[in-house]
Amino acid sequence: MLVSCFKMTKSGVLFTLITLSFCYLAFAFEPAPLQDFCVAETNSSARVNGLACKNPMLVEANDFFFSGLHITGNTSNSVGSKVTPVTVAQLTGLNTLGISMARIDYAPWGINPPHTHPRASEILTVLEGSLHVGFVTSNPDNRLITKVLQKGDVFVFPVGLVHFQHNVGYGHAVAIAALSSQNPGVITIANAVFGSNPPIASEVLAKAFRVDKNVVDQLQSKF
Ligand SMILES: *[C@@H]1O[C@H](CO)[C@@H](O)[C@H](O)[C@H]1NC(C)=O
Ligand SMILES: *[C@@H]1O[C@H](CO)[C@@H](O)[C@H](O)[C@H]1NC(C)=O
């Protein structure tokens, strides 16, 4: 968070309002670029917060280009959904820009299982079908905020919160999501908790989930 204020102090509401108009507030999770672009040089051994920049003289249009979001994702899997990401890993021109996107396909009744993006908020719009979506607020409330979206509807999942989508229609559904990081990261809750490598001790998970150890063993065996 960056807060800079060029004019301050003295009392009076009006003066305060005028003063506020001179204040500049910016909130960002990724630093603002200090150059026009920094196309990722993915094979560079230099390590920065992001990826090293390709020589600007060698940069070309294809560095800012990705093709493929017209292709329907293969949803023949246990959750019935497929995410096609377009992050800095697929589009090197996104390096340092703080944005990315994804296409998500859903089979009938398919889910994008509960997950979080540690580095990004997500704004999602439905292109086809109906999606039941939701996110859960932090402890201690853990309030579920949920809604059924139709084609053209938009919903936002705040950074870091556990969220999901569920196709509640009989047909295929498609959504496009935009994310506020070039590299949002994904932590799928079930995989991280029951499918870690090596596994979390079942005694730990049995206590955490208040179930018998054999229930934990069964869940771990699925991942
Ligand atoms: C990275 O790869 C490109 C093309 O494959 C090459 O031109 C460039 O020299 C490489 N850069 C480094 C730092 O190895
Ligand atoms: C979709 O994925 C399934 C499971 O991996 C595979 O068997 C099937 O061939 C794939 N279908 C297409 C059209 O690629």
C-alpha cells in the first residue's frame, strides 16, 4: 500500500475535503511497472520479484499474444471442470503487469472445487449456462456469500478467500475470469490438505476434521 499526501493539517470539514483531494491513494499487490513492459525472459537465471525482462529491442507482438481461449476445455475428470489459464507462464508479456485471465469450462453439474488464489482477486463472468458460485469469509465468521449467476452476470472473489463454482444447469457452462496478478497461484483445498506430498499425518487431519483416522485414510487415498 502506498499513501502519499501533498497537503495536510488544519481543521474544518471543507478544508479537510479539499485536502483529501490532494491526497493520492493507491493499493496494489504487485508493484507498478517502471518501464513500458518487461516481457518475461523465462530461461534467464536472474531472479527478481517476477521474471527477468527480455531485451526490449527483441520484443515482438507475439510476446503479448495468446491464442486458444476459444477452445472448449476437456471436462472429463473427477470434478467435471477444466481451467485454461493465461498467466505469465502462457503469455510472457504479462510479466510485471499484475493481471491475468482464464477460461473455465464446466460439464453439467461439474464443479470448480473450493480453492484460493493467494495473490489475486478474481472477477468472473458467465458466457454460457448458470453457475452457483460462492466464497467464505475469514475466521471466526466463515460466512458463505453465494449467488446463482446467469449468462452475462459478473461476480468477484476477494483475494485469498476460499471460493468455488458449480454448474447448476443440464448443459455445458463457460466462464471467463480475470485476476489481479500475473501469477495468481492456486491452492485447491482438498488437494492441499488430503493430497500433499508427503501426506499430512492422519492424526493431525483426524483431529482437525473431527473424524476417525480411517475416514482420513480414505480421503487421502483419493488424491
Ligand atoms: C533465452 O532463450 C532465447 C531463445 O531461446 C535466447 O535467444 C536467449 O539468448 C536466451 N537467454 C538467456 C539469458 O539464456
Ligand atoms: C478428455 O480427457 C479424457 C481423460 O483424460 C481423455 O480420455 C479423453 O480422450 C479427452 N478427450 C479429448 C477430446 O481430448
